[in-house]
Amino acid sequence: MFAVKPNIVALLTEKLNENFGENILSSKMMLDMPTIEVKKDCILEVLNLLFHNNDLEFKFLTSLCGVHYPEQENALGVVYHLHSFKHNFRIRIKSFTSVENPLFPSATGIFSAANWMERETYDFFGILFDGHPNLKRILNVDDMTDFPLRKEFPLEDQTRDDKDDKFFGR
């Protein structure tokens, strides 16, 4: 685990507040990792600043994934984990949108590794990435219409008659 480095946390907070102000919806420390929620409209600008700012240099996209919280108004989200080798420090950036408009800008222009991660997020959550060079299913069959990591996706085939629920504690 990384030790909390107050100087980078203060610098990060200062740069984000200075450049994005009210577009930063929340900022909190979760264990040793700052977690910042931003409006969808400025997510690309935030990622750009974190990548290109010489004081921060978050040059490595560790992961990009989707999340689904059906109880929230903006139920679909994208979570970016970034790493600064300069500071040996990680951060988490989150942004949410509605299920009716699951569109985010593609981060492939900043992080080339986002290409496959965005395709996987589309494949499993149905989140579209505007400007992605080849957004198509990566693991599921092409003609699949559902998104298996959304909470409403059935866990089992409801038409099966070859199983007895008493063996599964139901």
C-alpha cells in the first residue's frame, strides 16, 4: 500500500479546484487513495489535466471500468484508476450518467490503454464512448442485446427445468 503523501494530495486538490471548481462533485480520501467524482461533461478535461500537468503527471491508466447503481438517478458510471510514477501515487476518478444516456467521451486520445478497457466496459455495461476508434463487443457475442454486469441481468436461465432449487437453498 502507498503511504498518504500530503503534498501531492494538497497539490491535486488545488489544481482540480482551480481548474474545475463546481464540476468537482465530491472529493474524499478512501483509505490511502483520493477518490474524486466529477461531472460527466468535464471528465476528459480532468483526465487531460492529470496527464499533462508537469506537477502531477498521472501518466498511467491502471484500470477503467463501469459500475451500475440502479438505486441512483445517475445509475451508470465509469471509474478511472490513475497512477503517477513521479510521485508513486494513485487516484480514483469517478463520473456518472443516466441509463437513458450512457455516453462518455473516449479517453483513448490520452491513454492508449483505454481502448480495450472502454470496449470491455461497453460490452458488459452498455456504456458508449464517443470518439472511440473501434467500439464493439470484445468478449460477448456480437448479437447479444443485454449487458451482463448490469444489476437487472438475470443470473440464471429462467427457462431451465433440469435443476431443483432445493439444492441451492431456495
